[in-house]
Amino acid sequence: MVFHVIDDIELVGEIVVEVLRSEGFQATAWSDPVDYLNHVFSDGYIFPVAIFTDVQMPKINGYQLIERIREKCPDQKFILLSGYDAVREDMRSSVCHFLAKPFQARELIEIAQALIQCSQFGPSVANSTCVEILEERVKRCPLDCRECGNKPRRPNLGQPQQMRFLYQV
């Protein structure tokens, strides 16, 4: 299962890829959203399970990136990564989850596992497979899928001045 990561801060992309690979997933990072868009619209593009994208990036932001990718891949799943604690209201139904930076590696892994399960078994409005899979460990699905209608759990991230930039593995 493949994930794509787009973040203009190369270190963040590398860390996300490293965490995903440590769990046996395939992952590739891009630091330039325009380069990634060129990749998406190239011949032979392989659709990932999901795309993790930063919001604030040069050239185009994460919201614009999502809109452009939806032109080719209307059912693509997205996870927003951002240091800002908000998702544009008009984009809430376009993303599966918002993950505030910095985040714990386990949060990223739980989201990736839930996305894999949703891609394999499909979402269900009445009974989400994501909820069933994660119920034992986290008591609530971390995804806010437009298909499932689940609400994400909000991690307790503490005060920003107390957090380290480097994500804990």
C-alpha cells in the first residue's frame, strides 16, 4: 500500500515517510507541490491509498493541490498536515482527517492503518470499518471520512511552546 506525502519542509516529509515505512507501508515524499501535480498528471501515475499534504506551501497551498488532484482523482483520500489548528470550512468534506503538527508517530500510524482498511473493505455510512478496526485501541476512528461521516478525535497536543518540532517516534 502506497502513501504520498507533500510538504515543503523536506524534513517533515522525510519523517512521515520514515514512520510509514517503519510500519511496512510504501511512501514517497515531494517537497514541491507543483512537481507533485506534474507527477499526478503524468502517464503511469499510480494512485496512492491517500495523500498527506501540508496546507501552507509556496506556489500553491494544500487546498489548491487537493482541488487540482480531484480533477483527475475525484475519490482520492487526503489528510491535511498543518501547524495551524483549523481546516477551511468549505474543505472539511474533501479531507479524511486533519493532523496538527507536531504529531505523534502512533497517530500517523493509526490513520494509515484506518485508511488501508477503508480502501480494502470500503466505507460504510451506517457502520464504518474504520471504527471497528480501531475501536479496541483508540476507542474512536481517527478519520473524518466524507464517506463514513465519522468525526476525528482531537489529540491533546498541549501548548505549542512546550512541544518539540521533531515528531516523536
